[in-house]
Amino acid sequence: MIEFDSIEAQRRTGGKLIVACLAMMALLVPAAGAFAGRFDLISTLATAGLAGVALVAYRLRADSFGQRLTAAMVLVAQITLFVLAFQGHALQPEARMAYQAGLALLVAYGDWRIVASAAGVVIGIDVLAPFVAPHRLSASDDLWSIAFGVGVTLATAWSLIWLTAGVSRLFAAVSARTHRAEAAVHEAETANAAATAERAARDAFNAEQTALKAAMEAEQALVVAELEKAIESLAGGDLTWRLRREFAPRYEAVRATFNGAFERLQATMGEITVNARSMSAGVGDMSSATDELSRRTEQQAASLVETATALGQVTAAVNETAKNARQANAAAAAARREAEHSDPVVTEAVEAMTQIETSSGQIGKIIGVIDEIAFQTNLLALNAGVEAARAGEAGRGFAVVAQEVRALAQRSADAASEIKGLIAASGNQVQAGVERVGRTREALQRIVARVAEIDVQVNAIAQSAQDQAQSLGEVNGAVSEMDRVVQQNAAMVEETTAAAHALASEAQTLAARIGRFRIDAGARPGHAPTTLVA
């Protein structure tokens, strides 16, 4: 009896069985035709060709759904040819039982879909055969026979489908349980192996840890002993000590770090020693410098006092100069005002001279008129005398009057000539006076301008003297402030001198403490570096 451990194994075995049956059908169909007395070469070749198609599909896609479906269709077709071989024979109804046998054979695939597909094809053949090929696949083609055949096929297919699905579910459940059992067994074996390995590893680890602990204790004891010696050397002030004995690899970093720390400490103490010596020398120089600075500060303070006294005297002299300059500025301003007041008087004099000159001109014109009248009168008197001479004795008296009138006209002309000469001389003198008054005015204006310039200069001198007095006052205040600052500096210099001496003492103390350490390999602890303190 064949046993299967999974549905896949059953399908593989069933596939081989069905392919073998298909090959046998290629022989069985012509044998059935020969038995029924209806050997048909076409049916024989068709059956063989269908078997070849199924074999090719198995070779190409074995155990796939498509290959199984192809084999089922080929099987139904070969059974149809087998039934067709018994056409008209009494055994044809029994030959139709091959459809149910084929459906039962397809159960070997364990796939209800294959059974259902083949059953559908068989039912289609039962329904269509009476119409497509009457009396060729069945002796009776009435409706009841067709319905009976379909019912039988449906019942058979349903039973086979149910059986196939149950077998598939059974195989699935058994396979799942088998897998779970195998997984549990594998897990148990793995856990057992792991536990065994863990026990062996734990024993080996415990042994290794015991040996490692003993080695570590020995290494730690060596490290502690060497460190104890190094610390004792450090406590004694010896900075040249080194851990020269090699440690275990895990403690080599400690040794290197410790030696590096000692080297850095030795270098640092060496630098401190050099710096202490330099500081001692510097403190001595600083002490000397502060003493010198104190002396110079006292001299500077005395010089500032003398400077302040001299500046006070200069400030007083400048203030007096500023006062005199202000008085001179006031006198110059008064002179300028007087000169400016004289300018209108001169202007009035010039205007009066101009008016006199104008009046003289008018008088000259009047004298000219009088001279003309005298000339006309003289001419009339001359004409009157001529007429009186013509008149003879009768005109003698008139001639005398004409003579007198002529003499009077002559005297008027002479007087007018004298007056005209006097007026001309007066006009010339007035013109000269106007010119002199003009020059006087110009001189006064120049004097006013010069006085104004003197006023500006004196004002500038007064302002400059005032500014100098103010600046000297500020300088005097600055000198006083400098004197106060110098006094404070003197006090600070004294404090600095005291601090320098204190720093020198501290430097000596620091040098003595540094001398306790051994920095050089040839030196001994307790020798302090030489200090230089002034």
C-alpha cells in the first residue's frame, strides 16, 4: 500500500498514474473499436495524439495546475473516444461508466478543481451530444435519459469533490501537525545541544576566570608594590623616579600615564624653579626701580610746587595785562565815538560853505545886473548930453543933470566892479575853504577808520589777554591736579615698594619650598635655588 506524507507527494504519484492511464487509453480505444467491430484509425490517432499532448505537458510543467487540468481534459476526451468506439453496440451504456471511472481517477490529484472541471466537461458532453452527434454517444437521446445522466454525473462529481476536499484538508492538517512536531523536535534538540554547550562553556569559563583572577591578583600585587615605591619617592621629593619594571599589558597604560605624569611634573617644577629665580631677580630690579621711582616722584612733586607758584605769578601778570587792555579798549572806543561825532559837524561846515558859495554866485549875478544898469544909464546920460548940446542954452541945465547922472552911473559901475572883485575873491576863498573842509573830512574819516582798527586790535589784545588769563587759570588748575596726582603716585609708589619687598620675601620662601624636590638626577632634595633679592 502506497503511503503519502503530504498532499504534494500524492499529487506527484497521482500525476504519474494518470499519465500512465492516458498512455494506456491510447491502446484501449483501438482495442475497444476492434472489439465492437468498428476499428477507426482517426480515433486511434486522435487518442495517441491526446496522450502525446498530456505527456509533453507533464514534461514541461509537471505537478502544476495547468498540467493537471490538461491531463484531465485529455482523459475526458479519450473516454469520449472510448465510448464512441462502442457506437451501436450493446455495451455502450456500460462503456459510459468510464466517465465516472475517469472522475474517480482524477481524485488522485487531490485537487477538487480538477474534478469539478472534468465533471463540467462530462455534463456538457451529456447535454450537447444528443444535438451535435445524435445516437453516437448514447443509445437513447430523450430528455429523461439526458437528465438522468447529468444527475448521475453531478452526484458522482459532488461525492468525489467532497472526498477530494476532505482528503486535501486532512493532508493539510496532518502536514501542519507533522511540521509542528518536527519543529518541536528540532527545537528540543537545539535546546539540548545549546544547554550542553552552555554547560561546557560555563565550566571552561569558570576555569578560565579562576586562572585569570589569579593572574590578575599577581599583576595587581606587582602594580601596587611599584606604585607604593613611586609614591614614597614622591613623598620624599624625588621627581626623577620612574616605573621601569614592565607591567601586564592591561596595566602598561597606567605605567605610561604615571611616568608621563612624573615627567610633566618634573618639567613643570623645573620651569617653576627657573621662573622662581627669574622672579627673584625681577623682584630685586623692581625694588630698585620703585626706590628710584619714589625719589623721582618726590623731585617731581617739588618741581610741580615751584611750577604752580610761577604759574600763579604769570597768571596775576596776565590778569593785570588783560585789565589794562580792557581800559585801552574803552579809551579807543571813546576816541572812535568822538571821531564819529565830529564827522556830522564837518559835514555841516561843508554844507554851509557850499551855501555861501551859492549865495556869492547869486550876488555876482546881481552885481552883473547892476553893472549893466550902470552901463545903460551911462549910455542914456551920454545921449542926454548930446541932445542937451543940440538944444543949446535951453538944454544946458538938462546937460548938467545928464552929467551928474553919468557920473553917478560911473560911480555905480566902479562900485559894482569893486564888489564883483570882492565877491570873486570871496568865492575863491570859499572854494578853497570848501576844499580844505573836504580834506579835513577825509582826514577825520581816515582817523575814524584807524581808530576803529585800533579799537579792533585793542579788543583782540584784551580778548587774547582774557583767554590767556583763563588758559593760565586752567593750566594752574591742571598743575594743582597734577600735584595732587603726584602726591597720590608717591603714596602708591611707597605701597608698591613695600609690596615689592614682601614679594621678594615670598619669592625666597617659594624657592626654599621648591628646593625640597629633586628635579635633576645629580641633585639632592633640600637644596633651594639661589635667589637674587635687592
